[in-house]
Amino acid sequence: MRVKWRGYRAASIRAMRNLEQRNVFKASLCRKGALLAILMGLTLAFSAIAVLRHFLNRTYSEAVRIVIAGDGRADYPWNPPRIEDAEGINKVITGEIAGAVLKEHAQLLLWTGDFANVPDNNPDTFRKQLRAWHQIIQPLYDHKVAVLPVRGNHEVYRYEQGSYDPIPILDAKNIWNEVFSGQYALPSNGPESEKNLSFYYVRDNVLCIGLDQYEKSSAHLINQIWLDDVFKNHKQPFVFVYGHEPAFISGSHGVDDTLGANPLARNALWESLMQAGALTYFCGHDHLYDHIMIVRSNSAAGPAIHQFTAGTAGGPFYHGRNHNPNDSEWKIERVKHIEDTYGYILVTITKNKAVITFKGRTAPGHYEPMDAWRYSVPTR
């Protein structure tokens, strides 16, 4: 009997141990299953984040985003000094706009002239100012942003107290070409006499054309023959032409200080924009924001072209005036006018749609939409 009892007891112990081992094994499987579920959940979460990042990056890469700005010059030295001005440049606002280009994920910066204010007749002053401007926006070059500036009157002339008669800057063109060389060089596809001054640039379905307006013997003129050739040979659905001066007055500058000083040439430019399907013209010169719409005043009105003036990159503020009453062959309608506000224009092109937004400064480093216009082109 004692032997049998010992046998039963040993068998019971073995059974209990086997049961405990099975329970331990099951618990281990549960723990492993829970860990596996957690790992799978984390994998799915990271995959979702990766997909979202890819979608956002693809959205930005599919859209062409352009920032347009200009007139970041300092005030004249005989006026009360501004704390943000140094080396002829409003370095605070110019720097903020450079930062905005990166924040907006823009691939292009179109600068409409007037980088700095030359105070003397020393050619080296102008050279140093242009290089100082490059230092401010160097992060854009480092991030492969296409920086495409044109000259303003302050890259060609300087001014003295008591008289605003323009005085040519000594060796201005050569200094410009010297500074805008190497990594800073502009497209070399302009007219023979305007290499590195006027140019065109194509990205995806967008044609950008920068027009110099100071190389002709008479100022306020562009090379219309070259422009017509660019329109003919480089057709794109979206065409953005820009220069320094307004075609139609928008601020404190009178008509004689705009492209309207030569109305026949200005009208030829406007007609060519219509024929090329360019619905916009961007400029600065006046230190304010002005958005006007222009059509022919006769029965053949043709397409409306929107002129966007945004000389709001840091120059001392100007104030507007009424449009030139002698432009009777054109019907001009003001869409939006904003004064005493720094800012920039953002153009976003996605597929066949374009949105043009003016963003004004509401606080240091902070810019909010204040005007917007959108349009679409026929799909191919």
C-alpha cells in the first residue's frame, strides 16, 4: 500500500508540474502576443506618419510656390535713422522675408529690385551693399531656391539731399555682373546687351520673365522684341512677368517715373501680355501694396490683366494717388490697396490652378493673408 501511495503521489506531482509548465507557457505566449501587438501597432503608427510625410512632401513638390518681393532698401541717410537699416538695407524685413521663403516651401524668389540705398559716389559702396544682401538671403541659395532678382532704380542711380534727380552709380552694370556671378549668376538667356539683367526661367508649367527697365538709352523701357521672342518660343500655361516699375501708377511715383512715361511702349508690353496669356504683372517701386485690374476701354476689352505692386520688403512707406487720367484707352479697377504694411506675395500653382496671396506683417516675423486672387487655365 505504501508503495502504491508513493506512486500516486509522484504521478500527481508530475501532473501538477506539467500543468504549471503549460500555464507558464501560455502566459509566456500571452506576453509575447501582447508585445507583438504593441510592436505591430507602433509599426502601423510609424507607417502612417511616413505616409503622411510622403503625402505632404509630394504635395509641396507637385505645387510650384513662388515668393515675390522687392524694395528692401534703407531710408535716405538725411532722414531720421531707422534701427533696422544697415549697409543701405532694411536688414530686419529683408531677413524676415528670406525666412518666409523657406517657411512657405517656395522654390523661387522673384525680387523686383531696390536692394539697397547707395549714399555716395564710391563704387565699392554699391558692391558691398549687394554682397550684404547676398549674406542675408544666403540660406535660400543653400536650400537650392532659385533667386531671380531684377534691378531697380537704386541699382542704377543714387540721390542726394535736396534733389531727387538721378545720378548714375559709377560702374553700376559691371559691379552688378561681378556680384551676380558664380552661384549667384542669373540665367544667361537675355538680350545680348542685357545678359544677367533680363532673363527667363522655366519650372514645370511656369514661365517667369524678369525685365530690366534701365539698360535702354531712355529709362522706363523694356526690350519688347526679345520679350516677344520668349513668348513665342517658350509657351507655358502660367506666365509671370515682373520688373521694378509699375506699368500703371499705383502710389506716390508719378506717371513719368513708371513704364507709363513711354505710353506707346507700355501699351505694346500690355498687348503682348494679353497675347501670351499672361494674366499678371508684378512690380515694386512704390512702397505699398496695390492690386489693380486693367482691360481695354473699347468694345474689344480682351482679357483682364492684374498688376500687383508690392514694394513692401522694408523701404520707407509711400502713399497712393489716383490713376493717370490720360490712360483713357484703358479701364482700371482697383481691387485692393494696403499702405504702411511690410509683406510679400506668394504664388502657388497646383495643376491648372494658381492662387496669388499678399501676406502682410502683423507682428515681427509673422505675416497674414490680406488679399488673394485665384484663376485657372485650361487643362491640356
